[in-house]
Amino acid sequence: MLILQNITKDYLVGGGTIRALRGISLNFRKSEFVSVLGPSGCGKTTLLNLIGGLDHYTQGDLIINDRSTNEYRDKDWDAYRNHSIGFVFQSYNLIPHQSVLANVELALTLSGVSKTERRKRALKVLDQVGLSDQVGKRPSQMSGGQMQRVAIARALINDPDILLADEPTGALDSETSTQVMALLREIAKDKLVIMVTHNAELAAEYSTRIIRLLDGAVTGDTDPYDAAAEETPRSPARSGSLSMSFATALSLSLNNLMTKKARTILTAFAGSIGIIGIALIMSLSNGIQIYIDRVQEDTLSSYPIEIDAKAADLSSLVSSLSGIHEEAAGGEAHGDDAVYSNVIIYDLMNSLTSADTQTNNLKAFKEYLDDPDCPVRQYASAVRYTYGMNFDIYTKDKNDHIVKSDVIELLESLMTEMYGGDYSTYFATMGDFYSQFEVWEEMLAGDGSDLISDTVKNQYDLLYGSWPQSY
């Protein structure tokens, strides 16, 4: 049973309100063929959309099977549209690349019906509308009347209680229109059929009830129905699954892709270019960042941070040198009558020798660095501790003579071999200067049991021999 009580529908347009329906009150029988007539803009299609759940009323109430739709939630409207309502439109709305059978079956996909059951029910309704021999055709291979009957079959596939038809004969010729109207009249023997039309002659010939609208209000009803005077058993609410299975969705998608191969290929090609472009940009960005990190690491490892047990206070040294420069620039002017002394070199050397010395607590700093939670460790490639110990190391030359392996011995031997003569006196005098140069350098130790740090291995290519294996 379908009841409309004082239904009002307003549309907000710009800054004003347009009232499409004005207090519509109608009762419909369980099975009858109702035609809604009226001029364009009188609210016929709006009324049909409200009954079908495609739109919602502003005021009033729509009662379905003795239940007010004011209580309906979104899922209730979905179930109502899917199981209780069948729609037939003037434009057919058939999927062009699907067969007639597939178009009719499509209405059952949201109900979770199996493929076998869908096929069985689709063939039944197609036979009912006289198209059992057209199941394999595409919509483009059919006439307008045949396509409208396919649309009617699709609307009937869910066995709805109400069939709504909006101008079903508007695009058909007279002969085809009468065929469609006869079919709707046959359907109305078991169901409620509500049709919106401008053809008053067809409505009068085939409909059992005609409702006329004007300016959003009912102006005439040929066979009104009083629901209170007739007790009708309440129909149970119909519900069911409203989800499409993954296999069905995949099948429909693949079928759609295969029927539009050129567009699918172009879309896939364009999408591939975009994906490849994004991948290249990300790869290039990542590669450049890795290169920058490596260059920074190599550069910083060439200039390591060195902390000594004792170090000169450079700030005091710079201050002293600045004072010397100011004294030299603003010193007393002398005449040309004598030789005067300038102690700038003395002051410079005195500043160098008397600079403040800073003593660092390396023991505490080492404990800080060795702490696993030390935040500095994550920024250090390697940490090496030296103790300023010099060793006298001896080796054998090519003549199997034992020689001391240090800078002075090597340079003295090289100078004697190249220029001849004895350079022992020279190197004895300059020994302190040359002793600052080291022949042997301690290699960075690795983490854990590794003898050599990865920093060393990454900066050098081993051409001959092997890395140290043990102490």
C-alpha cells in the first residue's frame, strides 16, 4: 500500500524558493494502472521521483506498507529502490556494449543473485515482454519499441511492487506506443503501475485511473481510493543484499574494457607514461640525494674534527695579534736622524708562545661518545683515539740492510742517492722540523670486530694485497 499525505516539495533556486508540489494527498491500490496527466512543469516527474525514492519531500509523509518514510535511513531507501521499485524512462538508459540479456541481468547484480538464477529470471521476463528471441542482440540492433520493452523487462527483473514509468511512449510511434501500453496494462493486473504521460488518449484507453496535476496540486482523480474503508493485509518489508560481488564487478569491468579497446589502450598508455615519469623523478631525486650525501661524507672525512688533550685558545691569540697590528699602525712617527727598533716580530712570537692553553677532559668525552645513546654517533662515520706515541720502526732495504723507517732516514737516503754527498749534518739540524711528518698512520678501526672501518674501504680501491686480517 502506498499513501501520500500532504506532500510538499520545495526547490531552492538562487535566493528564492520554488514550490513544485503543494500538499499532495493520494492513496494507491496494490494493483492498478495510474496515469498522471498535466502540462509541462506541473510536478508530474517530481511526484514520480518522490514515490521512487530518487528525491525527498520537504513536508508531509510518504507511507509505504503502513510504515512512515520519515523513519527511513539511507540503507532503507536503498533497499526500497532496489527491491520495491522498478523504473522505466523515456530514454531507455541501456548499456550499448552489453547484450539484451546482460542489460536485464544487470539489475540483479546488487541483490547478490547467482549467475544461474539471474539468467533464469532474465529469460523469464524477456519472454513476458515478447523478446525471448532477441536475447543476444545489442541495443543498437533493436528498434525503439524493442528497447523500451527491454527497459520494462529490466524494471521487472526484481519483481517490484511498484512500476514507475516516465513518458515511456514519448519517443515511440503510435503502433509501438499501443504495444507498450498494452504490456503495461497487463503488468498492472498484479502490480501498481504509475505512469507520467502527455498522451491523454492512450491514458484514457489503457489506464484504470487518471490523476491530473496543475501547478503542483491535484485537480482531478477519476478513481480515488480510500485506504481506511478497505482493510488490506500489510505486506512484509522487503530487504536483501545491496552489494555487488567482486567477481561480478570484475566481469563487468573487463567486459567494458574489451568493448572499448582503443580507448583502453590509449588510457593505459597515458597512465603508463605518468607512472613511469613519476618513477623516474623519484629515482632521480633519490639518486641525487645519495650522491650529495656521499660527497658530503667524503668531503667531511677529508677534514676530520680533531680534539687534542691540550689546545691553544685561538680567540686570545687573535685578540693579541689584533692589538699588535693596531700598535704598529698607530705607533710614534720618527725622523730620519737615526735607526729605531720595531718590536712587532718580538710581540708576534711572544703572543704565539704565551697564548692561553685549553685542557680538554678527553676521558669524560670518550665515555660520552662510547655511550650507545650518544646523539653524536649517528653523525660520525668513524671515531679514532690516538695517544701521541712514536715508534722507531726498522725494515730492510733492497740490499737486505736494516734501515730505520722514518721521514729523516728516507729523505737522507733519497738525497744521497740522487745528488751524492753527506746530508747527515743538515738533517740533524732540521730533524725537529721533519719529525713532524709521519710515515705511518693508524688506520680507522671498524665497528665491533671489524679491523678496518667502512669509511676507509669506501674511499680507497684495493689494487694489491689485502686488508689487515688480525693484529
